[in-house]
Amino acid sequence: MHVESNTIAETTTDNIKDLAGLRVLVAEDNNVNMLVLRNFLKKWNVTPDEATNGAEALAKFSNHEYDVILLDIEMPVLDGYTAIKEIRKMDAEIPVVAFTAAFYDDMQNDLLARGFSDHLHKPFKPNDLYTKLSRYKSADINGNPGCR
């Protein structure tokens, strides 16, 4: 069963630094979740490219370069599990973070086996999102492979 919570865990983002230049694709079908994500990303000077389903995400991914993708698992038209398979056919290295309210046994290993690089649970802590994204910003700055 897919249960979505629109509550953000309390945390401080006062010491968060700028992530300007990080190219992020967010695939999320819930308008409230997208709004919350967009607000935090904009606070960090990131303007995300947005998709409301997996098919839209694939179309955007095939036409643009990104440093990281936040991909909801349960979306209409094309779910995150199917989208990650197609993404991996185009790029085996792009970091893709499963953005999900789902929780199940051995989830981390299952998501890694399906091609995800990491995951972030909803509701998310802004500091956790920032930490994950800043890792990919650092990789991009250092010219590490994996950033299209």
C-alpha cells in the first residue's frame, strides 16, 4: 500500500551552503511533496527540472544533462522501478536517489540491486537531502565520473 506523508521532519538548515550549479531532475507526482522539495532546493540555489511521472522523467533525462536524479518509486504512467531500468540503459553512472515513503525489509539492498544509488525517505529531513545532494555537487566540482 502506498501511503504518502506530507509532513517534513523538523530540523535546522541554518548552516547549509549554496548548491548553485547542481543540475537536479526531480520526478515526483505529489504536488505538495514537489512544492516542499522545490522550496528547499531554491533555498540552496538549485532550480530543479521537474517531472510528474516516470515517462516525463525519461524524456527530460534523454534531452538534458543532470548531476543527480530524485526519483519517486510510485508514480503514474511509469513507476520509478521501471524508470530506473531505462535510465540505467542510457547512463550506468548517474546518481539516482529513490525518493519514497515506502519502507520494507532489506530495502537498501533491494534498491541498490534495482539500480538506485541511494534512497531518501519521505517525510525527509532537509539536512539529509542537503547531505546527499552536496555529495553529488562535490563529485561534479571534482570532475568525478558519473555526472552526465
